[in-house]
Amino acid sequence: MKRKSNEAIILLFVLLLVLIWGSAFILMKKSLEYFPSDILGAWRMLSACVVMLIPAAMTIRKVSLKTFFLITLSGVLANAIPAILFAYAQRGIESYIAGILNSTTTLFTLVLGVVFFKYRANLLNVFGVILGFLAIIGLLAFAGGKSLSFNFSYGVYILIATVLYAINIFFIKRWLSGVSTIALVSNLFLVPGIFAAIYLFGFSDFVDIYKNTSGANLGILYMSLIGVFCSAIALLMYYYLIKIADVIFVASVTYLMPVISTLWGISDGEKLGFMHVLFILLIILSVFMANYNDFFKSKKKVNKLYQE
């Protein structure tokens, strides 16, 4: 009974993550109508920091200085930097394209696992990775009616972010698995949040833009939703999954995110042609192929953990 209950919680977290992160891209697009990418990235970190301040104050004394440094490093490399990269990328590509490219996290997780962490891959996994990267090139070549070079110049920022996400999965699994999820997430945003506040109110044009932009409060609402839900709350669920499940299984959360981001894009008037759909399906197929064996093995591993 307990195992079934835990399985239900895991499934619930996965579905919530798909909905929350799949909606993040349209929220970023809307935010950029009011504020530039640097302010969006900084506000995202600040709002996540603020909402996690109380848990951080309650747990920071239980975290050693070394562990706090590792947590901060994870926060900078896999949250602060990607937040800025995604915001910058969406100045030039559609929100659904950003959602599709984000699904490559799983491909990079497999590649890094094989190269650096002795992760075993079969022929189907390798073919999935190759197919995935070819499909990415194809999608960028047709996206938005722009040239491949134009789309890639923005899409590459998302690819860099997904590499950082993949590295972070192994980083947490190896060095931070002993830290409680609430302590990990709450302290993760502390340092980035402080620097974000200093940048926003001391060095950026945030105040001037806010005063002179009509509807700026709506832009702040969009950015706050991203920070609170897509960063803070989502990471609580995501890091919980990282600790109890196989790394590839966790990265597979990105399977259904493109569906949500694409639906949001269509509802916002973004154009989606046959070739777009074809390459989107190929990317999703490639991610599944790259993780085929581990997707099913992971379920057994999770069940075994709870049985013990």
C-alpha cells in the first residue's frame, strides 16, 4: 500500500512538473514584452529566493560551509545562468521551439553519463541521441520562417542551458543526495537571489522601465510566476525525484513538456507547420529511444527503494 502511495506521489510530481515547466516558456515570452532578458532572469532568481527565505533561515544552520558552497554552485550553474540563457534565447525564437529544445536535457544526460560517469548505453540509445541532434537541426532550420543560422544563434543558448541541467543532475546525485530537499532548494537560491537584487535595483534599468512602461505590473506578475512556480516549487519536486530515481528517469520529465509548450504557443498565435510537427515528433521519439531501457528499469529501482 505504501509503495503504491509513493508511486502515486511520483506520478503526481511528474505531471505537475510537465504542466509547470511546459508553461514556463509562454510566461517568459509574455514577460519579455515588458522587460528585457537580463531583468527577467534576475527577477526570476529574486522571486524564487524570497519565497524560499523562511525555509532557508530554518535550515541554513544545519548545512556545513562546504555543502552550502556546493549548493550555491548548483544554484548558479543550473538555475541562475540557465534563467538568463532561456530569457535571452526567447528574444529570437518562438516559445514552443524553446520548449522542444529543452527536451534535449535527456539526450545530454545520457551523453554525459556515458562519457564521464560510466553509464552504459546500447545501440538504440546511441541512435536516439544521433536522431535527436539531427531533428534539432531540422527544427531550427524551419522554425519561424527564419534561417538556420538565425535560429541557431538563439537556440544555442537553450542547448547550453540543457547541458548545465544535465550536469546538475549528476552533480546533485553524487554530492548533494544527503541534503534534505527543502534545505537544498531553499539555500540554492540564497546567493543568486542576493546578487539578483543588487543587480536589479543597483545596476539595471528595472526601476526606469517599471515607471515608464504601461502594464509593467503584469510583466512583474509573469516573472514572479516563473520564479515562484517554475523555479522554487518545481525544483522542490524535481530534486526530490532526483534523489529517489534513476537520473535518466528524472530527465525524462522533459518528454511531455514540448506538448504543453506547443499548445501554449498555438493558443498565442505561433505558427506550426507540418515540418515543425515532424521534427517535434522525431525529437520526442529520439528522447524515448535514448532512454528506452532505463525508463522501465527506473520504475523497478524506485519500487525497490520503497520496498526497502
